[in-house]
Amino acid sequence: PPAADMTRTAYLHAPDDVRKEIIQQLNHLDRGGATTTSSGKDGAHVPRKEDTYIPKTLELVVECSDAYGRMEVDADGKGGEPDERGGVPPRKASVWVSTQSLSPHVQVLSAALSSKYRIQQDQEAALKLARAYDNRRGIPSECRLDTILPKAVRKIASVMDGGAFSSDDSPSPQDVEDALDVTIAYLRRVHLFSFYNACAVAPRVGEVLNGNHAASTIHLRLANADEILELKDGEAPVMDLLVQRLNSSIEKALEETKEWDSSTEVLDKETDAQAKEIEHEESQVEGGWIEDHALIDEDGRARCSFHFCRKLFKDSKFLQKHLIKKHSEFLRAE
């Protein structure tokens, strides 16, 4: 099997009929395009078992080239031509395609977490978190929860006030519950954020789709939670361990996101530091790389030294732009 750092996963989100059609074509391709048919009296095709059978996993072999997108070889690091003609040697990679549809994991919340007593306070917290993440990720205003939620739950529009609900003209309990469901679904779908699973955030969509992260779970509220808890109207449920853990997670998430601002906050401090380090390393290499791939004539004109290019420019400034624009894959490879 390939090394972990060479493994990549991709997911297809499509209607079921489109997914089945793609899988059938890939299955046909995987079998080398062979057809196994028989004809009835009228000459019509009669599918056999091997025509319709689709395994759980298809293994496809695809041709690929250089990881940086290079199609030619820089033999000496200065644009030199290799001893043997030809571009980057073609390589083959195995691609495994699962033919099984992915179903989300569904879990029912406990009675204490499903209590109507929690719904409004959870909605207020979830809305604050969604707004903070929208700011942090730079979500366009027309796509933010503040724009979407009033369209999904119309009575919410007139009473939303800074993440809370005003006392005048309050929405019905069902409106607030619907707003909470929309907000939690928005956090999960847009920001990969699981409200009821310790306010955990998945690092990538794949972790949610393959079921390897807390955000993979869709939570359902227990319909008769207050009856099970034997609560009277407005009475708070007992603060059990699950409730304490969730409250602690929500408080921590709200504290972490309180100061987020789209104009000043970076997406991820660790990622930002890595990006700056890469930019610094590129700047250290770039000057020498450009010099190695420039041929300067006596009259000041500059020629690209790549053996497959050799374009001539008025001066080195134009050549520098050309190298970065047209041959940047070789710089990235350095």
C-alpha cells in the first residue's frame, strides 16, 4: 500500500442516479471495456450477472506525471536539456473507488440535552458561534447565517438582536427550536462544527464524510424529553455529567471566538506560521533560481534558459516575470 503521505481521498456529492451511472461506467472501464452479452430472439441485449455486478471497491490505474505539474526535465538546474529526449517519465497510480454511498451517523440526544428548557439558550450560543466563524472565514454577507436564518424561519427576522431574542414579540417555542436546528445544521455543513459533540471542529470535509470525526454525527432531539424528565413548565432539568460537559464546551468555544474579527484574525495560527515560513524559503530560493535560468546577452537582452522555451526578452525584468508566470512549477519543485 502507498505511504500515508502519498494517499489522497476525494468525495463525490451527487444525486443517487448520477452516482450510479458514474460507478457503472467506472466498473466497465475497470474491466477493460469488455462486454459480455447475449441476444434473445429479437436481438435485444440480455444483461448477465457479470454485466450488472458491481464490487464494493473498484481499483483503477491512472497515468500521472510530476507532482509539481512539470512536463519537461530541467537536467542541470539551469534549464539544460537531458541526454535523452523526452519529458517527465510517466507514472502510474492506483485509485480505489468505493461504490458504497456514505450515510451519516445519527444519534439521539439525552433527555436532559433535548429539554425545551435548553433550546433558547442553545440557540443564542449557536448563533454567536456561527457569526464568529462567518467572520473568521470571510463568508460573503449574502451567504451568512444572518441572511439565511430569517428566510428559513421567517418569524425570527424581527426579533434577532445580537445573537439573542428580544422580549417583545418573541417567536413561538417551535420557531426558536426550528432556528436552533437550522443554526446547528449550518455550523456543521459550512464550518464543520459539531455543536453537541464537544463543539469540535473538523479540519477538513473528508473527516466529516468518512465518519472519522465528531462532526460526522447528526443529532436528533428526543421528542418527549420533558415528559421523561417529569419537568413542569420552565423547570430546569438536573445538571448531569453530559450537560455539564456540553456547557463547558460551549463556554470554551464562545470564549475562544469572542475576539474573532474578519479583518485581523487569521484562519489558523499554525497554518499561517507555516505559510510564512514557506514564503520566506521561496524568497531565499527565488533570486538564485531566476539567475540560474537567465541568459543575458551583451546588449542587455535576456533569454529564458529552459531548453524547451528559449524566449528572448527586452531585459531581465521581463524575463523574471516570464519565469515566475510560465515556469513556476520548477520554482515550486526547488
